[in-house]
Amino acid sequence: MRFAAFTASILVCFFTSNTQAQGLIDGFMRGQRKASLAIIGSQSTYDTYYIDKTETKNPNLGTVTTEAITVVGTYGLGYDLDLIVAAPYVRTQASAGYSAKQEGFQDVSATLRWEAYDYKFGTARLSWQFAVGYSIPMQNYVSDALVAIGRGSQNLDGRTIIHFKSRSFFVTGQYGYIRRGQVSLDRQVNYYDPSQLNPYTGSRVNVPDVTELIIRAGIVTKAINIDVWGQRQTPYNQGTNIGPGIPFPTNAVGFTRMGATAYLRLLRQFGLTVGYNTTLDGRNIGKSTQVNGGIVIGHWTANN
């Protein structure tokens, strides 16, 4: 059931300013020369957002709705090495006020996952993995806005993963660090935290790095997979908070989310997935809920 758990992990990640590479990595290796394709649709909404960590409602914003269609492909380069590539198309808009609708391709990502250690004892299996990924915007979309499809930065993502499976039960924990690059604005900024500015220009700003913890547990069988997960993202750099004149890419974004995913196998290499998640708390981000669903095509087994 590598495929089902992999698809579930896709659905953690999509919400406006987050890099879409986050949440793509789980503990189930694909297998040598085995490929898969997932097409996932999602919709998230919020009418409350956080300024720093304070919940706020704005009648000039109304309800913000973000929709995404994401294609994710995975290929087993070896028995212990996978390549994961993903690209989302995102549309976001507010129901009130003057914030323009934003739509377009967000960030394409490529990730290598390596299983460094794999130990079997009885019916149980424990593995230790590492992953490194890189993402880059596919187009020059607007990032300096409250309603935006992304943050516009190039990102380097490194993480380690511990995965345990015994019979039908599995639990996976991962911890990662996401290094984010600078973003060029369409305006000059000269009157906020100077540490956020490139010393040679007033239009290039830093996007705060983040750390991320994801824990997932569930039941996997030949026909169905059900799991629950929690995700905590924490700004590593101080960053800024939403405020007049403050560039949105420099804001320190963090959140805690919880969700659940179900996968149903219909044919040997075809299945359907649905999911739900909600934001429990955050910093400079919308307090969103999300539903998602999609199709999964390709090689998978229930032996892992």
C-alpha cells in the first residue's frame, strides 16, 4: 500500500503561501523501476486569519477560497531511492473587498528520497530515510499580497523520516528544515526591519526559513487505507508580521494542522482518495479548512 500512503501525504500541503513540496514525503518507498501518478483537487476556505498569532476578521476580505489541481509523479530509481516530482495549478480569491483574484501555476518541485536503513523483525519493519528537495516558481506570480498563490521563493527542503509498520498498522514521523531564498518585489521598502533587506537594493527581501514536524498513523490493507496526521510548521527566522506597508513574503508563517485521509482501491493500479484537514492555530496565515480528493494510478503493493 505504498501508493495509498503516498497519496495521503500529498494532501497535507496545499494552502496559498506554503510551498507545495511540503508534505509530499512519507515512509513508503516506491520500489525499483515502479512509477505512479496522482491527480489531486483541493479546496480550502477561511474567513479568519492571524496577524502574528491574533485571530482577525476583515469585512473587506470576506471569505478567501483557494482551489488547486496538483499532479504528482513518483519513480523508483532503485529499491532504496525514489524521485518525486510535483506541480500545482492554484486559484485563490476573496469574496469581498478589492483583492484581485490570483491564478496560475505555483511551484514545481523535485525530491529525492533515500532509505538508508531498513530492519525487519517478525511481521514488523522499521526504516530510516532521508529526503532532499528543491522547488522553484513556474511563473512570475504576485507574492506581495494577502491573497496570493505562493510566496515566490526558491526553496531547499531537507528532512529525515522514521517509518514503522507492523501488519496493517503504520506510524511515520518526520522532521525537516526548509531554506527559502529571496524574493524580488515590485516596490521599494525602506522602513521596516532592516535585517530583512538585501543591503544593495530595497526591492529584494528575505523569506523566513521554517522547520516542520509531521506525524502520521493509520491502517493499511489491500483494499483501503485510513490515516490521521498532524503537522506543525514553525518559523526559524524572526521575520515580520502582517501590517501596513510590510511585504507579505517577509512575514513569519507558522501553523498547526490536523487531518485525515481515506484511500479506496478499485482496481489493481487505480484508486480514489479523499481527505479533510483544519488549521488549529497559526501565525500570519488563514485559519483554513480544506477538503480534497483525487485519483491514483500506477504500481503499488500491500507488502510494505
